[in-house]
Amino acid sequence: MESPISEIVNLGSGFWLSVAAILALLVLSAFFSGSETALTAASRGKLRALADKGEHGAGRALRLTGDTERLIGAVLLGNNLVNILAAALATSLFTRLYGDSGVAVATLVMTLLVLVFAEVMPKTYAITNPEYAARRVSPAISILVMVFSPIVTAIRWYVRLTLRAFGVQTDPESAVLAVHDEIAGTIALGHSSGAVLKDDRDRLLGALDLKDREVEEIMLHRQDIEMIDADADPEEILTQCLQSSFTRLPVFQGEQENIVGVVHAKDLLRAVHKLSGKVAIKGFKVLDVAMEPYFVPETTTLDDQMREFLRRRAHFALVVDEYGALQGLITLEDILEEIVGEITDEHDTDIDTPPEQSEDGDLLVDGAMTIRDLNRATDWQLPDEDANTIAGLVIHESQSIPNVGQVFSFHRFRFEVLEREDNRITRLKIRRL
């Protein structure tokens, strides 16, 4: 029996052609593997920024990643073709050299070559600088996607129909809809790693959350609204406006549910300035300077409401429920505070302060404090789907209006009711369990 070396000599040029073909196919496999990693790992935001600067490769890569399903299908098709062909050539070659045992030898050799040189090495390189690699490979991959497009499209439809038969629905737009969550997750991850400051995280996440939050979550409740009685004495109205820390005040007539206008302090002062003497002021009517009230439904999202404020050049709106009953009021400043934090000036009397800490380490919290504000101040994760305030959360979880001294434990926190006014929980002590 001839040795493998003599067999190689006898094979002549055919052997070397097979070896060259296998090496070329391994290079193609490495290219496909690296391209797949680079294009899927590249940041679309960075590619967009490079494309805007005139980088043609970045623009091409951005278009390729716009349809990930087609891109992956084409790359995997090319990668599998070259890998299977390389394995077949290697099996044929080693079978001629070693007989029946050549199959095992070919499997071992090709597994090592493909794993090291066609998978791990190119993918490691691509993942170190995905945007650069994506720009470099995008011309060739664009041609590949175009050539394999009919086959990939047919495979795509076959896969979808097969999955549908098993009750699995595919949504091509899911990646687009997940962008919001991806950005929020990136910001949270950056904060946890120390790359993003807490204040920056809160501002960025606050801006992202405007579309998911409604007016009723941040409005000033109707029981806390300062109003003007249109039928009150003019001097009393003027005194109230001058003593108020607010610039705009709703005007009601008869009952507080009946809002007939909104008066601006500047308009009021202009009107009073035109009058002379107490006799003239006696005849002053606040409704003459009041603006028409602007009502919005409580289910309006903060993003839509902010756009509406800007469109109307308004800063103040009254919130009503589905029956038209007054629920509260919201201002443009309230929405901006959800992004940048509390905004105060020299006339604000009620300045929100962080929760106080008791001697035993528990937090003393106002019941009207929103869950979102508490979470932002403490980095807790209390749920705010069923209630807006801390008091509301306790009432929701306990399914009752607790008495002073009652203690509850839920969501891994201990809540103790410290103060209560009528049916309102005004102060609580909270401890993390």
C-alpha cells in the first residue's frame, strides 16, 4: 500500500487544485462570517452620522441593515454554500488519500479550519470595529444580496408560511418598533456602567417617555387648583391675584366645576391700570379680561399635549374626564419638568424636596409624591401602571383606605401610614426589604 506522501505525488496538479479551492472557499467563508457580524453589530446611529458626512460605504451599509431579514438570508446562503462545498472537496480529497477513514479525517480538519479561520477570527476582527468593517464589506455584500434576492425572497416566504402553520406570527416592523426600547436600554446600561450621569439619564429617559405617559399622570389635581370666583368683589379678586404665586388662574362662576375663563395676571394689571379710583374698580369685571378656557382630555399623551401647547402658543390647559368633569390642570412647565426636573423661581412657595430620611434609615414621603419622582430620586423600581402617587399605590395594593399606623409589604418594600386627612394618605414611611 502506498504512503499518503506518494499518493499526493501521484495525484499531481489535481491535488493542489483541490487544496487551493478549499483555501479559497475558507477565505470566502471568513468574509461572509465577518460581514454578517459587522453589519448586524454596527450601530445604525453611527452609520447614519457617517452617511450624513458623505461616507458612501456607510450609506450602503445603512441600506443593507434596513432589511435585516434579507441581508442575513443572503449572507447565510452564501456562507453555507461555500462551507458545504469546501467540506465536500475536503472529504473527496482525504478519501482518496486515506480511504474510508478519510471522512473522519476530513471532518476533523475542516471543523478546526472553519472554526478558527472562518468563524472565530473574522468575527473577532469584525466585532472590534463593526462600523469600519461594515463600510468595507458593504459593496460586495450589496452585490451578493442583489444576486441572491430571488432565492432569499422565496425562502423568506416559505419560512413565514411554515412558522404561520405552527402559530408563529412574524412582524417585519418589530425592529423599528423596538428602537425606543433599545435607546432606553442603552441609556440605562450607560448609567449602570458609569458612562452616563444620573441627571443625564433622567433627562433623556424623561424625553423618551413623553409618548407613553398621559396628562392625568402629572396634572395638578382639582382639589389643589387655586381659582377665582367671578362673582366675588373686585377688590377681593385683585387681592387674590396679587397674593397668588401663579400667573394664570381659572375663573369659575356658581360652582367650581363651571370654569368660564382663565385670567392672566398681566392682563389683569393692564385692565386695572386703565381704571382710576376705588369707584372705577368697583365696576371692574374679571370676565372682561379673562381668556377662553382651553380643555383637554385626561388621556392625552404628554408628547401630543406639548405639541398642542406649542401650536396654540399656550401654556395652560384644564383637564377633563370622559364626562367633561374637571379633573385638574396642566401647564407647559409641568411637561418640561418631566424632562429637566423641577423648575422653580422666586415666587414659588411649594418647592419639592427629596424624601426625608428618618433616624432608622427609612424614607419619609409625602403621599402626594408621584411614584415616578420617587423612583428618580432613589433609583427604585416601584411600578406606576396602576397608580400615579405613592398614596395611590398603597390604596391600590391594599384595596382599602388605610388608617394611621397600618403597615403593608409589597413589591419588596414596607409601607407604614403615618398621617391621614379625611380619605387622603398624606405621609408615609417606606423601607426597602
